[in-house]
Amino acid sequence: MLGRLRQMLIKEFLHVIRDKRARFLLFGPPIIQTLVFGYAATLEIKHVPIAIVDYDNSQASRDLVSRFQASRYFEVRRIADRREIADLIDRDQVNMALQVNSGFARDLGKGETAHLQVIVDASNSNTALVGLGYVNQVAQGFARDFRTAALQRQAPALAASLPEIVVERRPWYNPDLSSQWFFVPGVIGNLVLVIVVTLTAFAVVREREIGTLEQIMVTPIRRTEFILGKTIPFFLIGLLDTALISLAGTLWFHVPLTGSFLVLAAGTVCFILCMLGVGLFISTVSATQQQAMVTSFFFIMPAVIFSGFGSPISSMPVFLQRLTYLNPLRYQEVVLRSVYLKGVGFEVLWPQMAAMALIAAVMLTVSVLRFRKSLE
């Protein structure tokens, strides 16, 4: 058995090594996509284009506008007439507009509320909410400084004796609040999912499509040996790709690996076994490589969306939150980010690994039984 299995493994590895395109697709795109995701995927919104029309044109209003211009979160465009706002938003040249009405400085001087009008393009609700938050921060900072300056002019002694509350932030695990530290570990799980599932499904379907599967079956090789020979190479390739992507994320984006490499390896092994089971199952329901590609797409996209990679699972409807427990990527994302950023070990992550091991056992058993039946 070992001799036949060894020959099967040699055949699969030779097929990959001799194919220049396959060699590049296995190792080139994962690293390229890691770099692309690391730079493009972010929770921060910067350089929000905003149009500002100042009808007051006072020292106070100019001070307020200068704060928006100095902020790294806005790209300010000054306009003279509010009627330009609708056209600019329709043409996607600005996402929001700020109107400072005449009498702004007068109301502040009287101690009355000075109103500002903010017009927001809410077609992208996330950008709109974040942009409004930035506007509120700038406006509140201006109001606080204005009150402090007015009090210091009118009652310097009282201003000096007033208590002040200072909020000190102490972020754990990500001191600079970098989105790259959050996304890069998650990219590892996504890319390994795509690579292992597609390779496993396509390899078996390709044998069936070109007619070599029947030729292999008439040889002394057993069905179990054939399945192992098809899955072990992709298991090893998945481990190698995980190492390459992790190395790229650590060296290029400086994402620290604070936890144990053994814990990360254990979680990765459980996850790859899950993906092998999924890929093998797809191969049993697909007759051609085109069918395998479409079927893989229907699994990969929901798996990524329901993994918590881009948006928290807690924000999903309760029904969908329960469905995520069937998604192995959900658990692997927790393992990756916890090991990378928090440095936790088996005592914390054993529920995630146990869940992946259970899913892997079920998927591999069902897939192998179904695959053996499809060969008979």
C-alpha cells in the first residue's frame, strides 16, 4: 500500500512541478493577494471629499473651516453657493457638504447655539456614518476650544480652577489601531480556503473529465490510496501557502506573531482538513471543471461573508449567526487573530479547534463515502 501511495504522491507533485503555470498559481497569487488585501482592506475612511460653503465668513467660521482642512480625514473643497452641492454629490465629487450660515459668529458671541448644516450622501451608509462621526469630532473640538477661550477672557481665575476630565486610551493587542493588523491574519484563512478547496475539487474532476480516472481505477491502486494520493499533496501545499502568506504578512506589514507557532499550526491543520473535505465533496457533485468552479464559488463567497472577516458576526440576524457555526472559516479567523495579536494558547482556543476537528471529521467521512460510491 505504501509503495502505491508513494507513486501516487510522486505523480501529483510531478504534475505540479512540471506545470509552470500551476507553480505560479500556487504561490504567486497568494502573496500578491496578501499585499493587495493588506493595503486595500481597511476599516478606516480617510480623505473624505467634503464641500464647505461659508456664508458667515467670520474669524470663528474660518477657524472652523481650517480645522477641517487640517484634518487628515477630509479633503476640503470650498464653494461659494449651496446650489452647487447637489451637482457635486450627484457626480460623486464629494460625499458630504457643510454649510455655515450667516450669523454663526454672532450666535456664538451671544452664548446661543450656533447651527451647522451637514448634507450627506447616504447611498453608502457606512461612509456616511463614519464621515458624520468625523464632522462631530471636529465640531465638538471647536466648540470646546471656543468655550475655553471665552471663559479665559472673561474669568481667567475661574477658568484656571475648573476641573478637567482627560480620557486616556489604552488599546490592547493593537496599540496603533491599525486595520492591517486586523485584516492580514484574516486574509491567511481566506486564501488557504480558496486554494485548498479549488485545488482538491479541480484535481479529481480533471481526472474524470479527461478520462484518466477510469484508467487509474483499473490499476492495482485502491480507492483509499487514490483519495489519499489526491488529498495529501494539497494538504502539504496548504501548509506551505500558509507559511508563505504568514511570512509575507509578518515581514511586509509587520504584523506581530505574539502567540505560539504550534498553536497556529494546530489550528491550520484542522482548518485545511475541513477544506479538503469540502473540496472532495465538490468533486463528487461535479462532472466537469466548470461545474466544480461554480460549485466552489457558491461555497467560498458565503464562507468568507459569514466568517467575520469584514463585518462582525454579532451584527448579523440571529438566524444567520447560528448558521455561522457550520462555517470552519469562522473558527479559523478567531484562531489566526487570537494567536497573532493576543498570543493566547490551547487553553483558550480549544473550542474553536474542536469545532473544526468535528466538522473535518464529518465532511471527510461523508465526502470519502460519496466519492467511493461515485467510483463504483
